[in-house]
Amino acid sequence: MSLTLSSNCSVCGTKANVSKCAACNVTFYCGRGHQVSDRPEHKGACNAVKRALVGLENQEAKLRATPGDFMTPPGATIFEEHAGHFWGINQTRPYMQARYALVEALLKIKTYAAVEAALNHLLDMLRLCRGDNMGVRDVVPALFLRLGRDQECYDFVKWWATTGERGNYDWGDMDEPYLDLKDENPFEAPGLFTQKYAAHGISVTLLKIRILFDCRALKSAAVIGEKVPQEVLDNIYNQMVGTIVAQRQDIMEGKNLDPQIEDLQTQVSDMYHAVNNSNKYFWSALLRPGANLTARPGAYSKGSEAEMQLMLQYSYNSWAETPGAINYIRTLVTNRNC
């Protein structure tokens, strides 16, 4: 379901004797021949990452060199002493914008290493600016899913749907808990997300579909259970499911998964309708993305086509990289329109 491992050659997929592209550091090749052959396709994205890295380095140097005055802190210690308050401090904004530009450049490269690097930047941007004035929290969940880190995705979106929604949460108090939820239950009913904004609901829908597919796969595999040794069967089970289901012994050893499957189907349906109610354009655009993937919308309102374009760009690859997920939505759309 997730991206190919980062250490595989981008041309042939081999893991042997690979080395990084020295320019972008997120693409791998098994030798110079494959690097040269891939150059025409890789060059544009690679150069964009290089330019974005230079831009970020320049903005960081400028920020650290800021002398400060009675209204603004000195740049020399701003990363250490004012983490959590970035963006609210005006001179940090060009740095944060440059860092997001690097994220956008990295995400043009479809390797595990590129997605992981982009995610790490976004998580650190949230550390620097807890209130997330730039809205990068909308980008994060789909990247967790692309990396196969589904549990972390669920913990992340649940924090924003619970603690992040508290009216008395003090975003300026660095002692307040922040993104601290761990091992939350992704099988639970999705009521928290059915009334929230579309971005996280879209990823919750995909996460639920992944769990549903895993449970279906286990049910199908159970028919061979009596024909192979248990050790072999356990290995088959562990390789066919994601980490969330693999960690649920009751499901891995379950004799009757029909109730679980039916419940997950209902949850996916609930999330499908919740996302559709939030933005009526999204599901049809997921099925036929077209120019929506390259549009550059500016300001947008909730439920608008511009919002759909941003949400689609944030999440499309996570859907495309999950076999069967888009077709599952296609079936729901078809049934809804019948």
C-alpha cells in the first residue's frame, strides 16, 4: 500500500549497491547508467529541490542574523527560545514560507525518502508554530498514509479533533500537551470526524478503507488455513495486512470477521457522506482529477471548488498508492447516483 522503500533504485527497483542522487538526496540509483537514463525525467524536480534548499538556507541565515529590538527577539536564539511561536513573530514568516516551498518541491518526487523528508519538515514546522497559521496540518495525514504509518496518521488527526478543538487550549503555553496522542483506536466509530473539515476526514476515510481491505484479505486467506502449517499461515497473514491490523491479535486470529467487516463498511460509508457534505466536489474529482491536480487556487471558502483542489492535491497520491481504494469510492459514488 505504501511507497517503495527509499533505498530502491528508481529505475529498476533493485536494493543492491544503491546510492543517493547527490543533488536532491531523496532519489536512489543502482549505478551511473540508470542515473543518466533517468536524468531527463528527474532533472526538473531535482533542480526544484536544489533551488528550494538554497532558498531555505538563505532565509534561515537571514533569520539567525536578525539583531532584534524591543519588540522582536534576536535571531541568534530564536529557534531555541521561541519554538512554538513562529509566524506570530513577523521575521520568521519568510523562513516558514521557504520551508514550505521545499516541502512542495520534495513532493514532486515520488520516493519514500522524498515523502519522509517532506513530512519531517512539516512536523517540525508544527513544532515551531503550534497554532499552524499556514495550515500545514492539512497536508500531514496523507503523507503518514503514503509512508505506511497509519497509526501515526490516526493519532495525529484525533489530536486535532479533540485537544486541538478545545476552546480553552492555550496555544502559547509550551507546557500544554501537543500532538501527544499515541496508539488511539482506529477501529472506533468515526463520529469525531464526520463534522470536521474535509482535509482530515478524507484521510480518515482512506485509513478506514485500508483496514477494511485488510480484514477482507484475512477472511479470504482463512480458507487455506487448514492446508498449510500455522507458521506459514502466520507469515502470510503478516505480509498481507498493514501494521494496524497486524497488531490486533483478536483480528489476526479471529474466526469470524464478518461483524468487523460490516462495521468498517458502515464507517467508510459514514465518512464518505461526511466528506461529501463538507465538499460536494471532492469525490467526483478524486475519480477524475484532471487539471485539479495542477491548479493553483488562492483563497478559498469551505465547500468550494478551490478547497477541493487543495484537498485533492494534498491527498491524491495516498489514494492512488492504495490499490483498490479509488475503485471502492467509485462504487459508492455509483450507488449514490443510482
